[in-house]
Amino acid sequence: MATEKSVLSLLDKPKVVGKKQVSPRGYFMEIYLPLVANNAKPGQFVTIQATEMSARQPMQIVDTNPEKGTFSILVEAYNRSTVELVELFSEGEELFNVEGPNGKPFPVEKYGTVLLIGHGWGAGANYPIAKALADAGNEVYIAIVGGSRENIYCESEYKQLFGEDKVSVYTEDDEYGKEGGVVQALEDFINEKGQPDLVVFAGGASHGEMLAEATKEKGIKNLSLVPSLMLCTSGLCLTCRVKVGDKMVMNCIEGPYLDGNQVDWKNVTFRTGYYWDLEKESLEYFLNKLLPKLKRKKEKKQNQ
Amino acid sequence: MAIRWLDRNETCLLPPEVRKKTFKEYDLGYTINQLLDECDRCIFCRDYDKRCKAGCPVGNDIPVFIDHVEKGDLIGAYKVLLKTNPFPAITGRVCPQERLCEGSCILTYDTVRKKKNKGLAVGIGAIERFIGDAIRISGIEIDEEIKPDTGKKVAIIGAGPGGLTAAYYLRKEGHEVHVFDALPYIGGVMMYGIPPERLDRSVLEWEEKRLRKMGIKFHLGVLVGRSITLYDLYKDFDAIILATGSGRGKMMGIPGEDLNGVYTAIEFLTRVNMMKAYKFPESATPVKLGKRTAVIGGGFTAVDCVLDAIRLGVETHLVYRRTRETSSARDVEWDHVAEEGAILHWLTQPIEIIGDENGNVKGLKCVKMQLVEDPNGGRPRPKPIEGSEHIIEVDSVIFAVGQDANPTAYEGVKEIQTNKWNNVDVDDHFRTSWKGVFAVGDLVNGGDTVVRAIAHGRKAAQYCHEYLTTGEWPENWEAHPKPWTL
Ligand SMILES: Cc1cc2nc3c(=O)[nH]c(=O)nc-3n(C[C@H](O)[C@H](O)[C@H](O)COP(=O)(O)OP(=O)(O)OC[C@H]3O[C@@H](n4cnc5c(N)ncnc54)[C@H](O)[C@@H]3O)c2cc1C
Ligand code: SF4
Ligand code: FES
């Protein structure tokens, strides 16, 4: 976490500097914020509050470019916060607030053979960890899993880095790659190469839950990103509390990668669903009421 | 002239039916005529430094500013306040004055003879608030005298009242001041905790503008301990002031805390007050209490949760294991929330949160308590009454049962000595065990008041300024044994 550059030279206002659509809902966004670009360690995230009225949305840091002072995130636009990001922001526009880097860095050590399984946006989340684990001398394999083809991310990036043979792709609807989900990816791997020393997972909680059942049963070490609800992301509010074994852990400051075999996934899945009805309402309100208004405002401004 | 013992001016409140539907401030403060009439009640005690001033943690020169008001000089009154307190419009609203300055006003209590008097205190809080508000809405910009640049840089961590006050007084001495906070807004608890119906956010916004105009730099969205470390700051700054509060939410450890619909007070208040969930869906952050909620606790924070919950249109139960008289919130506040329709359950101890088949809260199981004498002569203790178990049917539960230390900024920094509550040890000059690092506010005493944090901030700024000027630091640093008395 310590940096060579002075803290003051890294502080600036966060600004979107690039946006690239890679699938119907998937976007890579590049954000200028030197503090994050310089200090982020693999596994850390940022909290983005895009506008004054937006919620605080945690987003994993996928890549950093310290020279440019930028970092990138993978946005799968499915809720109000993520849709706001891709709909309202393009190059050069300032974000209301970005906090970070947040969370504990991933424990980069020599584990041996590591299988990193990313579901949907989780493939992006695992990307910097895969690189760091490989640099630390681990034998790294990647499984990219998605509901269907449009949820497969970072395939070419991973292949370029690790080679075709280290990367496998799965879709649950068998539209692309091999058929199956996160557990299938693990089982195929074991059949071909034997039991890995570590499984790293990122993605939705229900997939994390299924995978953890398998790793627990097989006795494989599992470090999983826990996508709990978060609010303050600074260790105050306990919104992010997760049961890990018999301990209560604050995911925002102790996570987001926790001991997947010990996490009470049922509770995570269940608690992350608490606001689903309100989230739907919020997204609809944004799309039908706010967005047209904001677009008109923007056009007016541009015409002037 | 006859002493006006009892005819104290009370501020005007919005009627309960109106105020329970709005997040606007319900205490409207004094009118100008009330202000002048109330100032007239002050008898200008010559030994006021042993009375109202001594009761005020920042030591405001109360009769001095009252005198300025009487002479028709609000700006002068404001300037008197600024010497001891940069935020009179805030403290005038949120201080528990009846325990502080007003509790030591001679009309109600003779602090010298230590005996009760027959009258009601001068309305010091409302006067102070008026002065702050008058300047705020006058459009007059008071020029702050700032000494020439010293070339010294100070990092302040935490933008709550303690940090902001230290920033104000250090900047006035000519130092370059940078305030860091994890959250996107300044104010600390005053922003995410204290609800807008008690402290209008326009007040905070105005204070922020003042501070920025003085040249104080804010860096919001920086979590010290994660985004950067204390060591990074130590390298780049000449001094550091830790003002990170002690605000981590807390629960009781009873069964059912992992059900859906269970909130800590801090989560609930942050959603509503900072993230404006009361404007949902325009504001994107939701809050979901269902039709009925139970707030557990008996202090400041519990009252604030009740105020917010009622304003969200939810049937609100307050559950506290002691009595109203032994709760730490003010009596009038319970009257206010009761008028707004809160249902108050005294001597009631929650023992379990009951969930339905989907894991959502459906009730709070409680036992009734009775107060029994403490054999050691302490506060009477609540004891469960056998067979008194009952369930209060609610859809959500909010724990307002105190806060824990929030050590993220200094965890693992071995140079900084902490105490058994994980708060930071300081000596009588607010110095920590690490040269050049000071600490103020809730972080030092585990949780007190806004005005106490302001007092710390001002004193620490003075000591920090001395350190920056002389470079002197004690050889044998020793922790103050009773930090809560600082
Ligand atoms: C709900 C509630 C109501 C209250 N009502 C009143 C009242 O009416 N009157 C009254 O006098 N007192 C009241 N209090 C108490 C009062 O708010 C506190 O005593 C006071 O705010 C303490 O000030 P502080 O500056 O020490 O810290 P805080 O106000 O707690 O501010 C600390 C700041 O530090 C930031 N921070 C923490 N850790 C880090 C980190 N690692 N990196 C960066 N930033 C960090 C936080 O985000 C926060 O902004 C209330 C408290 C609560 C919880
Ligand atoms: S103690 Fe009361 S009457 Fe005396 S100076 Fe202070 S405010 Fe005025
Ligand atoms: S999100 Fe608030 S404590 Fe983790």
C-alpha cells in the first residue's frame, strides 16, 4: 500500500476517460484517479457514487495504469448504479465521488496450482489476481463462466497473457465454449489436471455458494469474492457483515476475498436479495423518469 | 432590576402532525423579539467563568456575546463565538445545553454554592443558534484573519466536528491544511448520523463553503488504512491529526441478527440522512422497514432513529431495558417523539429477533424488566421479570445500542498506542505516542458530543501549532489516565 509518490500528487477529481462496450450489457470503463491507479493492489475495489443521487456501488479494479493515472473497471449494467454509469458518463466527465482503493489486498503467495473461476463480471475481478499469482510463481489456470455468451468477459485478455491452453470458457446455456457452470468448471479441471491447491472465485453469490459446496467437499482451499451488500465501505455501518465460520466479518474492510469454505453463503445470497423489489423500482424510475430528463438537459447544454 | 427567574422564551416547534411528515427542521428557533427578550434575562454574572462558561466544553464567553446582541451587534457576537467555537449554528442546535452551559446558568443552578436555584436557565443554545443563523443568511461574508503561510503541512483524518475544528484553527495560523475522509461528504456523524430534522443540511453546506474559502483542502473518498496508510501521510506532512471518531455500528449478539430487516443505527441513519433514502426512488439508496419497526436503545441515537422512522411513515416502537428517567436522551425528546406517535416500551429487554419462513423479521421477543437497587450503590439495575416474555410484532429492527471503535486508520500502526477499547491514547496535549501525531474527538473518549469534539479540535490545533513552531515533543510521553475528562 505504501507509495513512492507523495500522497498530495496523487489526489484529484475522478473522471471517466474511456468507455468501451464489449457485449450488450458489458462495458470497460477507464477512470482517471491517480491515487487508485498508483496504490491499488490485486483484489481491491473502489466505491463509486456516480451522481449526488446515486447509490454507493462497489466495483472491482480490473487493471491499473499508474503512468496515465487511470484504472479500469468492468461494468455489467444490470442495476441502477451500473446502468447510470454507462448511460450517463462518457469520456471527460467527472464522477461525483470515487472512494478507494478499498478492501484488503488479495493474499498473493505461492500456493502451487491455482484455478481462478470468474462468473460474469467476476472474470474481470479475478484478472489482476491471476496476473499477480502467476508473477508469484503459481501455475495459474482460468475458467470464465457466464449464463450465456454475452456474459463472457476478458477471454482474449486472459488468453493473451496465459496462452490458449490455460483458459477455458463455459456457458450455462451451452451457447459458447463448454457447457456448464462454476462447479462443472472445477470438476473438469480436476479430471484433467487433478486437484488444484487453491480455487479463487468471483461472481454472483449463488454461484459462490455452489462452488463452495464442491470445494468444501473435496477439501480444496477456496478464496472467494463475497458480493455482499455494502453502504459506507469504510467499516462503520455493518451493512456488509458476513458470517465466516463463527465470526462476523466486515466484508468492506476485511474482504472482499474471504475464506469461501467458511462463508455462510446462504445468508449472503439471502441478504443480498432484500432490496430486489426496490432496486427494480429504482431502475425503472431512472430509465423512465430521470434518464430522459437528464438527456434533454445535456442536449440543451450542448446546443448552447 | 428584578430577576426574571421563570419567564424563559421557548423556541417554536412545528406541530406534531406537521413535523412527522417532513424531514425539515422542526425546531424553528427564536424570533428576533424572543432573542432580544431572552438576552434581557441574562444578569451578566461577574464570575460567569465559574458558571455558564465553565459548563460549556469549549468555554464560550456567553454573557459577552449576549451583551453584543443587546447592543445591536450580531457580527460582533458571532466573532466572540468564533474565538472558541467555529460552528455556533451547529452547536446551538445539537448541544445538550441543559447538561452543559444552561445547566450551569445561575438562574437554575448555583455552581459556586452547589445548590439548585428556583429559575429556568437563559436560553443560551437558542441565542447561539440565532447568531450563527443570522450571519449565515445575512449574505455577509466574515473575513477570517489568516496568518501568512508558514510552509508547514498538516493532514487531518476525519471530517467530523473534531477534524473540522482543528482544520479551522490550524489554517488560521497559516498552515497548509488537508482534510481526508472516507465518505464523500464532510461532517462525520453530523452528516450521516444526526438527521436533517434536527440539523438542516444547509447549515453544514454553509460551513463547508466557509472552510473551503479559507483555503482548507478536502480529499473525500480516501480511506486511511486502505487507500493510503498513516505512514504515507507521515512521510509527506509535518503533523497529523487523527479525528476518525468511534462510530462503528454495534448489535447485541442476540439470535436473529442475520435476518433481513435488521439494521444497525448507523446503517439506517446513513441510508436515510446521508444517502437521502427518504427521497427514494429519486435518490437511489433504498431503506426497507416494512410497516412497523422497533428501535432498540435509549440514547441520542435511538431518538434519531425514531424521528427518521416516523418520518418514513412507519409505525415505530422504542424498546429500552431501563426507564425513561434513566435513559440518556433528554426528557423533552421522548415527549416530542411520543407526540409524533412513537410507542415507547420502557423496562423492556429484547432477547431474540423472530423471523418468518423466508428469513424476514416478523417480531421482537422481549422480557419485561424491573429496576433493583445496586448493592454497590450504583445506578439501579434492570432485572428480568419471570414469565414476562412477549413479542412485539414488527417487520424490522434497528439496533441503537452504542458504537464501537473504528480503528481502520491506525490498526497495525505499532507507533500508536491504543487502549482496551481500541481507541487512541493521548496525553493532556492530545499527543499520541507517535511524534507529530495528535488525536481528538470520539476517537479519544470513545464517544461524547459534537461540542466536546470541537473543544478537542481547538485545543489540539493550539498544541499542534506549538509543535510545528518549536518542534518540541516530550521525551517521556505518558497516556492521560482519564481521557474522557479532556
Ligand atoms: C446518531 C447520533 C446522534 C448524535 N447526536 C448528537 C447530538 O445531538 N449532539 C451532540 O453533541 N452529539 C451527538 N452525537 C455525538 C457526536 O456526533 C459525536 O460525539 C461527534 O460527531 C464526534 O466527532 P468526531 O469529530 O470525533 O468524529 P465523527 O463525527 O465520528 O467523524 C469521524 C469522521 O472520520 C471519518 N473516518 C473514520 N475512519 C476513517 C479512515 N480510516 N479514513 C478516513 N476517514 C475516516 C468518518 O468517515 C467520519 O466522517 C450523536 C452521535 C450519533 C451517532
Ligand atoms: S450564568 Fe446565566 S445569567 Fe449568568 S452570565 Fe451565564 S447565562 Fe447569564
Ligand atoms: S459497508 Fe459499512 S461497514 Fe462495510
